Amino acid sequence: MSYSKPKRKVDDEHRQFQDRWTLQYFFVEFNGNATCLICKEKVAVLKEYNLKRHYSTKHGDQYEKYQEDERKKRATQLQRELTSQQTLFYKAKKDADAAVEASYVVSEMIAKAGKPFTEGQFMKDCMLKVADILCPEKKNMFNNLSLSANTVAERITELSSDIYDQLRGKAGAFIAYSVALDESTDKTDNAQLAIFVRGINPKWVMDLAFLVDITQELNILNLKLQGPGQLITAAYESVKAFSTKLRLWKTQLSAKNLSHFTTCRSLAEEGIAFNGDEYASAVENLLQEFDKRFADFKAHRDTFQLFADPFSADVESVPNLLQMELIDLQCNSELKTKFREAQGNADKTAQFLRELPPRFPELSKVFSRLMCLFGSTYLCEKLFSAMNFNKCKFRSRLSDAHLEAVLRVSTVNSIRANVAQLCEQKRCQVSGKK
């Protein structure tokens, strides 16, 4: 029974270019191939025997005379020449690619503007005139731009074919679609059929599911930030908690853990692909936007923490003006007991901080200022809603003075109009007329 050894594959041998081959055989590695510095030929297989044979048969007689430092100098010179040549070729290729890309961009603009194909040459002539004035050294780049009528027609046809191919690819993944079509005739009385397709693919459905889940969480946060009389420290705690949740979700989404994204999880269980890294990136963008919008909160973090629990605050983190009073407060067991009893009830906690004994004047000032701050623009939004309800298309002639009066009466809750006094004033006015 004969046995034949399996053929070896070059990739399986993990051959690597050796630096010593540059001095020995005048070769360097470029794009995975060994390139001869002398004749610029490439040797595909990185094997010393192949490089040695090439050097010995083609260049050995001429280059064996270079030894040691002279050989190093010659190899360095040849490397510089190769690099310069490659740079020149790269620039030429880059310029040619840019000219082709520009021709596609201009052709697309011509198609979208409904201009004739011959407009391409006119636009090129205009660009050449502009180049003469603004950048004459780059005029040759504009000159290489092909925008003849035939080229523009060809580019537009290729753009159309690419769009059609993309549409076919997307349509194959539609889970639901609809078609709109109609027929008409052009100026030469040729019948033309227009077909539009609208569809939903699994990727779109998963995007929508992610949007549903994240919007639900944002709505929950929005409700926490609303409401009259809310302290700014409560808003800070809600935002801080949501930022922490975002960091957790980012990590979990990268690992395709959908514990907190129920809509996405239900689709994934049905077999719809879920790209965790893509949605983790979206959460990261949201987190950055939150950090940007609530940067002021971070700047006052220590003050907020002092307000939330002055008995657990770090004395060294507060301003020097407050340190002595804070130490006295934290060492007062009676006040500490009262605070712990009030903790958990926002109204009682606020009352405790408002009614601190007179020996804590600076702390009282800080707490009073914080309690005066609005936690959100909820009241303003509520007022504008009332404004739009009152001054609508059915009451558009309502004067500014009357609108102001209606809004003040309907939106202010902490102050009640003194109806008894108003009635007394009316009685005085009536009796004065007699």
C-alpha cells in the first residue's frame, strides 16, 4: 500500500522575513512579499533558498564586492530609492483614485439636478479656471478629471446599477414589504413604469426594538425629574443613577446580555441577529451626551452629597468655611438621631436642614441655597402648556395682560389669592359711590 505525504502549505509553515536577509541578499519585505532592492522583483515565498538563488544568479557577481560598512551603506541607499519610488507610485495612484471618485460625485450631482450629461465638461472647464487663480500648482489634478458626456453617462449608469444591486440585497431580507407603482409616458411617447418598494428587514426591527427599550428607560428618568417642589439633589441622584445604568448596559450589550432590554431579547430569541457592539456604541454616545449636559452636576457633587447626608460627608472635601461647623454637627448625637429619623422623607429632611440651630450659620446658608434651586424646568413647561391651551385658535384675541393673569391664577399653587380682602375692597368701592 503506497503512502503519499500531504502537500505542505506555505501559510501553515509560518515563514517570516529575516532582517539579516537585507544585508545578505539585498531583500526587504513589502506587503507580505520579499522585494529585491536591486531589480525590484518580488519573491512570493519567504524562503531563504529562493532569495539566495535570486541574488546569486542575478546580482552576486556585481554586489559581492560590497562588504561590511560599505554593504550596509549600499543597502540603505537602495532602501531609500525603493521607498521614494513606492511613495511616488502611491501618490500617483491616490491622485488617480481621487479623480475617479470626483467624477462619480459630480455625475451624481448632475443626475440629481436633472442637468444634461454635457454639463460635466462645462463644470470641468469652470474648475480649471478656478484652479488657475486659487491653486495653479494643482491644476493638473483637475485636468485629469474625466467629465465628458460619455463618461458622465457611464458613471450615472454605474451608480444606478450599484443602487439597484443594494436594493435587491436589502429586499431579500425583508420580513414585510409593500409596492407602489404607476405608469406614464415620456416626451417621446414611450411607456415608463415607476416602481417603489418599502420594506422592513430584521436589522431595522432590532433597531426599533432597541429604541423602544432605551426610550422606555428615558421616560422613567424623565418622570423622576418632573414634578413641583423637587429638590435639585434628588434630580442629581436620578441622573447619577441613570449614568451608572448606562455603563452597566454598555458592558452587558457588548456581551449580548439582554437582561434589561426585553424587546430586543424577545426578537433575539426568535432568531433575529443582534449586534451587541453596535448598540453598546449607541449607549456610549448617550453616556457622553449625559456627561456633557449634566457637567454642572458633577462640579457640585460634594455639595450635593453634603446636603443628602451631612453626617456621613467627608470633612476634608467641603470648603474650609464649613469644616468646623460640620465636625460639630457630626459629633452631635441628638441632631444625628433626629436626622436619621427624618431620613427617607424628603419633607422632614428638608425641614430638619432648614431648622438647624443658630450655631451652624454657614451650613444653614448652604442648605438654604440648595433648597431654593429648581430641580428641573417642569414648572416652566407646565406653564407653556397652559398658555397654549388658553391662547389657542379659538381664543387668539386674548390680550397679553389677560393671558398673564390667567396663567398666574391657574399655575401658582403656593400662594392663594386673598378673596376675602378683594371682596372687602369691592364693598368699600360700592359704599364710596353713595
